[in-house]
Amino acid sequence: MPNGGETIWLVSGVRTPFVNVDGPFAKRDALTLSVPVVQAMAQQVNGRIDFGVWGSVVVNLAYANLAREIWLEAKLDPHVPTFTTIMQCSTSMVGVFEAAGMLGAGRASLAMVGGVESMTRAQIGLSEGLSVWLRRLVQARSAGDRLHVLGEFHPRDVRLHVPKVENRVTHRSMGEHTEDMAKDWKIGRQEQDELALEGHQRAVAAQDRGFFEDLIIAVDGVDKDHFPRRDTSLEKLARLKPVFDRTSGRGTLTAGNSSPLTDGAAAIWVATEAGLSRLPAQAPRARLVDFELAAVDIFHEGLLMAPVTAIPRLLARHGLKYGDIALWEIHEAFSAQVLCHLKGLTDKDFVRAKAGVENTFGDFPRERMNPNGGSVALGHPFAATGARILSQAVKELAAMPQGSRAIVSICSDGGLGTVALLER
């Protein structure tokens, strides 16, 4: 058990629709986009929420503890402790792991966990040098002090910091790193487009049969995700040009097989048996059996390959094979990244070398992967994706036979990865 004691349950939560940057949520920042979600979650509870965990990758300088600011803005019980966590795209998934470790043993029974990203409202900042200079100028107490500070002004410090979706150490974007992975693993353009098309078709089918209806709340008149495309095809996808490698002639990642920049917020419940009694009896739930975190060398092992280390270790710990897992939810930052994961997981030498376990896991049941669409089709607001994908997995798993298992996997910038094992 995750906390070595009581059984920990995940109960599906709600989220906003996921929409395009500069779209219908353009006037909402991370705080105001989160408030409707936490309010809707709180309305489900009969009793107390013991604590809350929330996160956002693209931080706003106005909120030192975003989770607390959201809680207070939503006018929820101010006596409930709330804290902010960040682990790039794994943010709300690692928030679930943190909450799981804090529940039980007579301490707490129910936690709300979630994340948000307002890419539209990403805050532009001043350079560090200019910020320090302005602070000293404002704090100067006399005309002489101000003149002294003015004399230290350096024109080179007059720069703006514009947040970029790139790694700080390598100064390269996730897409550029994934282009390297695709080349290393010989992942072609057509198979990426085929996976992207499959994701759109599955997401549209899920919308049509109402799978998302109790997972999504309407915000500002929007009540469904904007990204799943009914009219896409392999021919349309093939016409798109590479966006991350435009010069080598071997670029394969396009806007069509990459997850879009997205605004959205999502939440999920983490509970003990006692906590479950405070939630609606009909709410889908699944047991959090175990989890694994992993990290790789981003200079030599592929920036987004950490889950290929984590998944075999987690399965080996429980004596499971790939075929023992009824549902695979693999975060799809890029179609190429998912295909690299599948190749890595079925490469015995790679698994032995990187995960340190013998690969006796059998064939990978690809037909069980992302049955309701992945992040390319649904959108990817970084910190919200963990809660989205876990809630989706919990709902899907809850409709399966007793004892069915799911693996939920997320890759993250910095060479990080998080994986959860769930059971109905």
C-alpha cells in the first residue's frame, strides 16, 4: 500500500473543458480557472475535506502558494490546509502520491488534488538584474541614495523574460528532444500520424457516448474539449509540416501529432475507507496499489523516457506482465514519445539495462491503451494532466470486472516520470 497502512482510493473528480490558448478561457488566470473546479468538487462532499494539494507549472508571481489562494478565492473552509506542488507534467499525479502518503494513521481521510495551466496568461517577467535595480531604486531613502542607484543602471539588464516550453539546462524544447528520441528509436512520421488519428477518433467516440459528461463541468458556457477533430484524416495530418526540426529534412513531429498548448484545470479525490464515506456512493473509484517515480540522464537517455524505467520496476515488484493490465493510460505529449515508450518496453536489453529487471513481461497489448483518447486529442494543460488522466482511468476501470488493473504513466520535463498501478 502507498502509505504502508490503510487502503488508498482514488475517486474520479471533475475538470474544465480543455481549450486552446487565447480561446474561451483567455480572461482566466490559473487561480480563476481553478475556482469553478474546486467549488464543484467541494459540493460533492458530505463532511470535511482534510487538505488540498494543487499545482501549476507556469507560475504566476502573484501567488506564492497557489493552492491556498484558490481555496480562499473559492470561499471554502479556511481551516483546511492547502499546499502547492510542482513536477512539470506529472504535477497533479505526484500530488496524488503526496496525498496518499499523508492519509491514514488517524491523521486525515480525504484530500482534494489537482492542477491548472493558463498558458494564455503566462506572466512575462523582468530580467533578474533589472528587477534588483528597480527594487533598490524604490527602496532608496534619500535623493543621494537614488542618484547612487541610478548610476548603477546597466542597459544590458533591460530585458524581458518570456516563459518558453523548453528545458532550462539544454535550452531545447520538449519537441526538439522528442525529435531526437524519434530518430534514435526509428519512429516514422506515418506511425505517429496513425497514432494521433486513432486518438482523435477515440476521443470523439468517447464524447459521443457521453464518457466525459460527469468528468467535465461547464465554464463560461464551454462544456466540452475543443481539440478532438472529427474531420481529421491521415491525408490531412500528412500535409502538416514539421515544427521542431525544420532544417534536417528528417523532422517528423508536427502540430498534428503533438499535444497542443492548452488552458484547463482538473481535480481528483484521494481517500481512505473513511474518506470514501464522505463522497457520493456512485462515484467511480479504484484502489491505488502502488506507484513509481523515475529519472533519466537528459543528455544521453532521452528527455521523456523515464516511464520506460518506472513501468518495468513497478510491474516486477508485483509479479505482473503487460497482459495482466486491462487498461493502459499513457500520457501522449507527442505521438512519437508514446511510440518510443512502446519500443523501449518491448526491448529486453533496454529494460534490463535501464530498469535493472529482466523483461519477462510478454507482448504489449496496444489495443488497451488510451481507449478514450490521449493528450494529443484531448489537450495538455501541464499541471492538470495528471488529475485528468487518473480520473479518466478510474472511471474506465470502474466499469471493468472486479480485480482489473490499470497502469497510468506520465513523462515530464527534466527526464522525470511517474507511474501508478490501480486496481478495481
